[in-house]
Amino acid sequence: MMNMTPVVKQLLIINIIFFIGSQIVPISYDYLALFYPESTSFRVWQPITHMFMHAKYPNLMHILFNMFALYSFGSALEHFWGGKKFLFFYISCGLGAALLHTAVNYVQLHSLLDSVANLNLSKSELQLILNTDFKFLFNADGQMNPGAVSTILNKVHCTQEQFNILAQANGITGSTVLGASGAIYGLLTAFAFMFPNAELALMFIPIPIKAKYFVPGILAVDLFLGFKGSSIFGSGGTGIAHFAHIGGAITGFLMMLYWKKNQFNKNRWN
């Protein structure tokens, strides 16, 4: 087993510090997770900080899986690249993940808003609806409060169907994405690029699969689930930012192509 490399070790420590700190100060999720740019909760540092945040305790699998993958694949890549190049690649993939996730949200959001354009909402009315916490619409039992919904219907002068569309749009601007998964998918892609015949396995797939098949396979699953969970293409979201995974992988793949063409000796890839 390869020894842990310096930058991977530092990234692990930073992620653990962020995780412990966020449990002690839960409001940190409101400032460090990534919000949609049109949300009033968006901050310019979130595209960076979100990749060091992970799901709240007791959900430990999120951070454990990501940190295990960071150690397993990151150490191998840093060993060949060196610390600076590895860190640049890692952060770039995390930013690429945030970019594609945001772009998909943009398409979904404006598709929804276009369908209710006949309401002729002013910019201020639209901002109010998109940034209002819709939790107040539900009572203590988790059931929707008809009186609260009726108030909005009368104020906006919309039908129940139009309200449902606005609620979906509100859900996009109010949602967050967090975790190192986008950057990790970039590492997976780079690993498959450099070591295509290395055999990998998941806990629920005990048979080792070569990296050149394994990585495209899990990306295909992510792409399918991403489209299936989209409000445009269907319903049944999984609560996972699948397009962030795809964004990290695409960024990693493009960077590997560029580096192979411009910086690396061809023999390095054999």
C-alpha cells in the first residue's frame, strides 16, 4: 500500500477540521456550503469552501468514503506529479464540479420560471419568492398548512399548479451542495487515465474491474441518476449532486488531455 503523500495528508486534516468545526458550529453550513449564485445566501468563497464540507453527523459515510478515496487515489497521483501539480488539479476539479452543478441548476431554474412567465412577476417579487424559506408552509406534523399556501396564492395571484412550479424554483435557489466528491471524481478520472489496467472494486461489486471500465461505468450511473432526478427530465432525485460528480470528472479528463499533449513524455502514460 502506498504511503500517504504530504498534500493528501494536509487535505485530509483540513477536511476533518472542517467536519468537526461544522458539527460544533452548525450555522457554518449556511456560510460554507455552496448556494446557487442568485440566492441571497451565496458568498464568493463558497465554490472553494464547499469542497471541504460534508454531511452532518451521524452521516459519516459521506466524509469517510471521500477521504478514503482521496487517500487511495490522491497519494498515487501526487507521487507521480508532485504536491503543487496535484493540489492544482484537485482544486480545479472541485471548481469544475461546482460550475457544472450550477449550470445545470441555472437551466432547470429558468426552465421553471419560463413556464410561469405569464404571472409577470417583478424582479423584487421573484427574488422574494426564490429566497423565502418555504418551511413555514408546513405545520409541526410536516403537513402543508393550507392557510399559508392560500396567502401566497392570493398575494402572487397564481394557481396551485403555478405555485408548485415556484416552489420547485425556490427549492433550487435554497439548496446547497457540499463535499469533496467532485474533486474525488477528477482524481478517479486521472487515475483511470494513467493506470487504465489497474483493477478496482466496490464493496457491493466484489469482482475487480479495470479502471478504464470502472470509472466510465460509475460516471454513466451518475449521468443516468442526474437526468432521472432532474425536474426537467423526471422526478425522484437521490439527494446527491450527480452533475457535480460529472463536472469534476470532465474537468479532470480535459486537464489530463491537455497535460498529456503539452507537458508529459508519452512513455509516462504506458
